[in-house]
Amino acid sequence: MKHIYKKGSDNVLLLLHGTGGTEEDLLPIANMIDSEASILSVRGNVSENGMPRFFKRLSEGVFDEEDLIFRTEELQQFISDAASNYQFDRKNVVAVGYSNGANIAGSLLFHYKDSLKGAILYHPMVPRRGITLPDLSSTPIFIGAGKNDPICPASETEELQQLLSNAGAQVEVQWENQGHQLTHAEVAASKKWYELFHK
């Protein structure tokens, strides 16, 4: 997978962009959250009308489940390979994902136990329904959400929070009176959460 790796501290931030983004997009956000962390920023392998994504969708908000499962496995394998190539601890990876990137990060949590040490999900949706989640009791999760988000309604966020909590995860949700865009307040709240989580 096309990516950027920057060696820093033992903490590794896995950056996952939104639809139409690239591996450059979230670098400023990562710098705000933890300027000393190592960075593994990945570009999605799927193209939708020339826009990079992490998995296919059938329409707005309707995921191609088969492709989602395949791409989640691909990303899981890529992170493990990167850990061995760049010699970082696979257990120290915290995902930072926005929109489509948050959805693939959520899918990692839904499908693979201990795939992530923690996750910052900006405007995620429920990746899959009707499956049993792995034990997430050691995985803290931050969700940034917009009360007026047209792509990801509040009910979607609440359902995702419930599913993750039921699997044992500690979930913190930061609500903004905004739409689908990422706000400074969300990033500031995720930084605060991240610093507590690393103490």
C-alpha cells in the first residue's frame, strides 16, 4: 500500500484519510496530537472516480461488505508487515482516521482482536452489523461526531458507541454542532484524550 513512514517515538500513529484524500492529509493532525510519535500514513487502495478510498461502496453510506472484509484484512496484514520492515512494535499502533479512514479503522476493531492499541475515529459509521465483535476491553476509543452530520447521522454514532461499549471498549464521544467536516475542537479533544490514554 502506498504510504509514508516517519520514525519517531515508540508510539505509532496510523493515519487513514477520508474519501478523495491521500497519505499527506492527516499529517498536520498527527503533529497536533503527538508531534513525537512515529507515523504510518496509508493511502487507500480503492479508487472511486479517481478518488482514493479504503474500500468500495455501493452508494453513499452503503458499504460493499465483501470488499470491506477483504480490504480490512489487507490493511491488517500491511500494518504487521510495516511493523517488521520498520521495526516498530505492532502493539503500539493507534489509528487516527477520518470518515472513510475512520470506517476502515472501525472495521479493524470489529474483525481483529488487538489490531489497534487505541483509535481516534472522526465521523465514523458502523462498519458492519450482525457480527460478534472481539473483546475490546483493553482498547480505548475516541469518536468525534457532528450533530448535524448529513453523511453520518447522530443515531449512527450512538449505535457504534453502543456496539463498541458492549464489546468492552472504553468509548469517549465528542459531539460538535457541526456537519461532516473535522473541527479544531474535535482535534483538541482527541489530543487531550490521547494524552490521558498514554499516561
